[in-house]
Amino acid sequence: MTQHLSRTVLTASAGIAAALGLTLAVTGPATAEPAPTARPAAASTTVTPAGHAFGAKLSGSATFSAGSVTVTCTASDATGSVPAAPGNANASGPVSNGVSAPTYSSCTTSMPGVSAAVTTTGNWTVALQNGAPSTAGLTMPSGGFVLKTSGLASCTVTAAPTAAATVNGTWTNGAPSTLKFTDAAVPVKVEGGFGCPTTATSSNFNATYTVSDTTDPASRITVGS
């Protein structure tokens, strides 16, 4: 287990070092930089049906990993509502609305003799942006996600430890529509005694949710222009 946790710390440190290297590397004498190119305006977004409630349910499993240590949960869900018109449309950006703090249960770890449980609290939001592909940003409040392990290693992992944080995923319209997160990075703080990777500062989140209209099950929650 010590080797697993050491690899976790080394992997996180290597990622940070690589990011710093890309940011700070300078070669040759300083030269004038060209003027930055203006970013294109965000596409218009409309989420329908306006005012309808929805439910998001985990498809498969959700994983939270740092290096070789992985926590897997097989049950998760959340609820929310599409904003009423005209709040369900934005001519130049995403449509945002509150969602319930997602629940996570039936969680296991990749380390023998170590179990895990997740607690979520506070006000969460989701921002849906029309595009190719359409995207979704799930924002959690500071300290709104806490993972605790017990057994051979008793650790507390707090996501978004100092400020609200957003994990970004992709949205696909369908029956039902899906929201997918692939290696979405989230800042974390790890606390605990022996065996806890207390120097780890980030974790990757992977999950796919099906999103269904609970006001009218015959309707679909869709993101468009």
C-alpha cells in the first residue's frame, strides 16, 4: 500500500512540475509577443423544456483517482430544474441553474482493507453550453465533497478545499440525454495519518449520468441554440 500511495504523490508532483514547466519555460532572448487574438463569442444556448424538473442518474460507476489509488462508487444521483423562460436561454453563453448536491454510495477502494464513504453538502450548480460538442460545468461549493476512508488507512479527502471548483464534462442530447466527465480534474486536500497521501493536490473524476425529464417522462432535456 505504501508503494501505491508513494506513486500517487509522485504522479501528482510530476503533473504539477510538468504544468509549471510549460508555463515558465523560456528559451533564447526575450522578444516582442504578437497581440493576443480575441476569443470568439460563446454560442447561444437554450435548454428545454423550460421549467421542467430533471433527474440525473449514474450509468455504470463513478471513479475518483489520483495516481494508482482509485475510489469507485456504483450509485449516484442528483436533481434539478431547467430555468423557467426566459431564463432557459442565453444569447451569448451558457445557461446555469442550481442542482442538488449529488449523492454517492456503494463505494470501494483499490486498496485491500480500506473502505470509503462520500458526503456532499451545499449549493451546487450546472452550466450548460451549446456547441460541438455541447458542454457542462458542474460547480461544487468549497468543501462540498468529502471522501473518507477507513480500515488500514484513515484519510479525509476534501474537494475544492479553499474555493468553489468546477469539473467540466460533455453533454449529448438523447432519450435520455447524457452528461459525461472524463478525467475531470478537481483540487483536493488530503488529511490523515500514516498511509494517507497528504501531499496530493488533485484528483481525476470519471462518470456518466443519464438525465431524464421528471416533469414529463415523454419529454427530453435538450441543449441547443
